[in-house]
Amino acid sequence: MITGWRFRVPFWEYVVPKKRFLREIENLDAFVYRIIDNAISRKKARDEERAKNPSSEKDEGDKDRHATLLDHFLAEQEENSFSKKYLRDMLLNFLLAGRDTVRSLAPCDCSRFSQE
């Protein structure tokens, strides 16, 4: 009976109190949504500048258009109609994947450098 109950309740219910967990999720969402809002405002400013001064677009090229992965997703948002929640999920996925990659690579590099 206890074993069956363990699989019905998520593991974080045992580790982190629910109120604290929800508060941390809200903090994380606020942080990521702030990054997305800043990227959207940069894109709008860039689009307005191009509308005012179309001749400078040829001089500058598209170097700013895809400066970050988030800028790339925002450029594709018009065709694919991504929601802000989808952008949040994509951004968190890349941030967490990069963190895990660095975390697993660092000890390997340290042991390799110590052998040389």
C-alpha cells in the first residue's frame, strides 16, 4: 500500500513544502517572463527603427535579428504563433540543458587537466 501511494504523489511533495515550491515557481516564471518581455520590446524597437529608416536595413543587414536564440524564436513567432508560455518553456529547456552539460563536463575536464 505504501509503495503504491509513493507513485501517486510526486516526489517533490516529500522534499519541498508545497507553498515554498509554488512560490519558487512564481519567482522563476517572473524571471523568465522578464527576459521574454525585454526581448519582445527590443524586437519592437528594432522593427520600428527599420520602419522609420528602411535604407539603414541594407547597411546593417540582419546581424541583430537573430542575436540570441530567443530573438530567433520571436522572429518565427509571427509564422508559428508561439505563446509566451511556449517561449518560457523553450528558454527554460535550453537554460537547464546548458547547466546540466556544464555540470557534467566540469569534473571530467578537471580530472583530465590534473593528469597532464
